Amino acid sequence: MADRIVVDVVPAKERTERTISRSFRLSKSILNGLEEDANLQKISTNALVSKILSDYVELERFSEPFGTIRVGRDTVRDFLEMVPEEVLKKAGLKAGKGLPIAVISAKYGKINADSVLRFIREYFGYSNLVRYSEKRQNDSMTITFAHELGLKLSFFIEAYLQPSFEIANIKVKESLKSDHALMISL
């Protein structure tokens, strides 16, 4: 017999939006797993379910048709170490012409600076590959992708973003790469 869980679905970025109570039937094992993870993360079960649903609605449903998968950090690190830098740049450019353009178009209906930056925030926040941050000062913006996966990941991400930036006419003023971060000034 399935237990019931009532969830107030509130994406983190829209906490001021009115919530709606909705009831779902879940198996006991799923509910137990949700409660266990919520306790480990020190958040409510409702907050965890809301995050899971938000991740699906905001990104997964748009990226699933492209065969997007989640891969462990160690696997990514090992792969990056084996691939030459120039090959990674080419792969980044090729990948950047696919998923980002399709998801941005499907989700936002147009590709412009606002939709590209929204996609970057959501995608890299969801991916757990990097820690995304941005700082706005006067008429400029600096985006930082902090990570522990080496210089080659920085090269890949830079190449991955290039097609979206070009289509949206976003001008990169400066790009700084290191073993632990990619910083892009716009």
C-alpha cells in the first residue's frame, strides 16, 4: 500500500510565488528514501521533493531527448586527463552547438543574452560539475565556474559556451582559465 505525501512545490528561485498543495501517492520505500536524504541534507522532505521536481521541470525534461547523462567526477577527471586539449576544445564547440541551443530555444522560445545566461545558471547549477557564481559591477558581469577537475575542463567549458554566446551576441571581454576555475568577463 502506498503512503501519501503532500508537497508544496516551490522552486528555490520563486519562493515568493504562491504555493499549491498537491497530493501524490508514493511507495513506502520511496518515501523512506526521500526522508532519509532530507535528514542527511538537513532540509525538509517537502524541500527535497520540491528541488527534485524543480530540477526536472527546469532542465531535465528539456535535456532528456538529447541523451544527457550524469557521470561521476572521477570518471570525468580520468576522461579529461586522457584527451588532448585541442580535441576537448573541438568537442566543446560541437557539444555547445547542440544541447544548449536546443534547450534554450525550447525552454525560452528565443536565444538572446537573457535566455543564454538563464540557461547557464540553471544548467551548471544542476550539473554539479562546477560551482557557478556571478558578480555584476557597473556594466560588466563576471561568471565563475569553480571546479576541481583541472585546466582541461576550463578549456572545454569555454568552448562549450562559445556558440551560445555568439548567437546571442554576448561579447566576452576576458577569459581566465586555471586548474580550478574558469572566469569569464562579459
